[in-house]
Amino acid sequence: MPDEATLRDKAREAIESGRLPTARPGRILSAPSAGAACAVCGVLVARGEMQFELEFPDNPSPKGKSLLHMLGRLRANPKVSRYHLHIPCFTAWELERLKGTARRR
């Protein structure tokens, strides 16, 4: 596994290229990997190794909508983007994401 500075560089590159979003994930799961590639470093997360899986709804729910509207969205089965990350890669992504968010304020 590369050192922290290298992982932060890779995370920043993934954000700047649009491969990873800077938004807060809708859901973060931690589970053993099924062998997916890491969205930060590109290396496969070994089968059985703990990983983070980030889920981002492609169409986030608008604030102030009615309950009926929200129930309709649930039935629509919205598309979700998922990203798999090694634990150190997740840390690097989170630090770069938060640093970029603070810079934009």
C-alpha cells in the first residue's frame, strides 16, 4: 500500500478527474470485499479484505417535497452509484474531499 502522501495525491486526482464525487455519500458500508477495484488507487481490494463501499444516489431527494412524492421516489427504485475503497484510500479521499469543501467556502 502506498504511503499517505501518495494516496492523498491519487484521491485528489480522482476527485479532479471526476472519477469520485466530492459530495457526502448517502450511505457508507464497511464489509469484506468481493474483489472490486479501489476507486482511489485502482488496485483490487483483495477478496475478504475489509473495504468501504460508498453509495451516492444519482438523483438526491429534493428538500420540501411531499410525503407522497417521496414514496413515489422509493417505488421508482432510483439508480445508485457505488465506489469501493481500501480503508487507507477512503481516509485519503475523505481528507481531500473535506479540504476541497473548505476551500470552496
